[in-house]
Amino acid sequence: MSNTTHTPSQETTPASPYGTLPPASTPASRKPVSLPRLADMHARGEKISMLTAYDATFAAMADAAGVDCLLVGDSLGMVCQGLNSTVGVSLETMRYHTDSVSRGLRRVQGTAWLIADLPFGSYQESREQALRSATVLMQAGAHMVKLEGGGWTTETVRFLVERGIPVCAHLGLTPQTVHALGGYRLQGKGDAGALLKQHAHALQDAGATMLVLEMVPAALAADLTAELKHCATIGIGAGKATAGQVLVLHDMLGINLGKMPKFVRNFMADAPGVLPALKAYVQAVKDGSFPDDQLHAW
Ligand code: KIV
């Protein structure tokens, strides 16, 4: 290994014996995904594709496949760190992975919109704590932060948005509160659906421009998708009507150490490699063939 000074120009001219990142293969015409572009896609009814990413190489590959949004999800606690839940993921770990994903995107002049999860314990205390934590992730390269829950989170979302931090909310199965929810199970059934809707509207009014809906009945997600004009719903186990879809990268590549959730399709099963599998996911989200409500929804 050379001990010469590491300059920015060396960053852009990789000559590493340890492998290089895949070249950008997204169409040259693809402009960087931005909040106005996402709002435009939402308004036109173009489905938004989102995948989790935790490292530079997969981030570059997902971008090359045309994924619109990358989420540095705190699911990395399970996927990368071997934890039982996301509760043990620290802000420093999220910063490290956000930095890696962001660097991977920069190396290939990537265009994807980059979202990072605020981990458990990094925003619950106060709006000021949320701002400090969001700043760490934005300075690591995130374009938007995601936080879980409704009701009490509304004022936190407003506080962040007013200070220039785009926010994605997350309702339904919120894994950081899995112990309070009693397990990874369907949320928003029956009467609980009305409260979830109320929370979703309040989050939109507070300025959240995206809303992940995880493991909720497809009919509830469809209603909310039609009602929320300024906040794009992104479903995971929420049926096909949502404005976009997200999956955990490893799940959709069929590399899951546990039981595969019902809402996942293994895109590697019919693909000759990772890049074609990622492209097939984008295509299936865009043309509405994934998810299939008969197989992947409640
Ligand atoms: O952490 C994560 O990966 C997520 C997605 C499952 C939405 O929050």
C-alpha cells in the first residue's frame, strides 16, 4: 500500500487491486433525482422505486439499474450486524453506512435520491435531538431522513422540514417499536386504520413528502395513496396501489438468513446476475407487476 497523501484526484481515478465500482450505466439522460422530480413522478403516477443500500458497491449497482431512491435503512442492524432487531443500531453506525453509500454514488456520478434512517433513540427525546441527529446523516451525504411513528412525531417532522431537512415518515409496522407492537405483524387492521390515516394526514400537513407504509392492509394503503396529494406513499407489504415500493436489498436478492417475508419477491430467481435482478425489480415496480396483491399483500 502506498503511503502517499490521499488527494481528491486519486478518489476519482481508482486504480485499486481490490476491485473497482461498476461503471455508471444509468441513461445519460437521467437527471439527479430530486424532491421536485419525485413530486413530479408522484403527480404523473409514475411509480417510485426504492431499495435499501448499505455499502458503496451495491449503491453504485442499484443506481446503475435505475433505482430512484436508495434507503440506508436501519435494517442494516439485522442484515449487516447480525442483530435481532433495529433497536440496537447507533447513529454512528448509520453515519458510517450513509457515508459509504454516498461515496459509492459519487464515485459513479450516481443520480439516486439518498434517504437515511434516524435510528432508535436518536430523535425520540426532543426536536432538537432529532435536528442534531439528522444533521449528522445529512452531512454524511443523505438528502432526506426517515423516522418512524405517528402522532408525537408530527411536530418533529415540522421542525426538521422548516429547517430545510426533507423527511420521509414511516407508519404501519415500525420495526424500532417491535417490542411495543408485540412482533412483526400486520398493522392498521379494523379500527386502527382510522388512527393510522389521521397520523398520515398530520405528517403530510407537517411537511413529510414521503411516507413508508409497512405491512398494512392493501385497501388502507390504497385509500391513503389517493388521499395524500403531497406525500408519496412507498409500500412494503402494503399492496400495489402505493406511489412507490421499497424492499430490503438482500431480501429481493434472495439472501435472507431467516424466513422470507410474504411481501418479498426473489428477483435473483430468474436473473443471470445481480445487476439484471436489480433492473428487473425497477421494471416490475414501474410497470406495476410487483407487488402482486394475491401473493404479497393483505
Ligand atoms: O430499515 C429499513 O430497511 C426500512 C425499510 C424496510 C422500509 O425501514
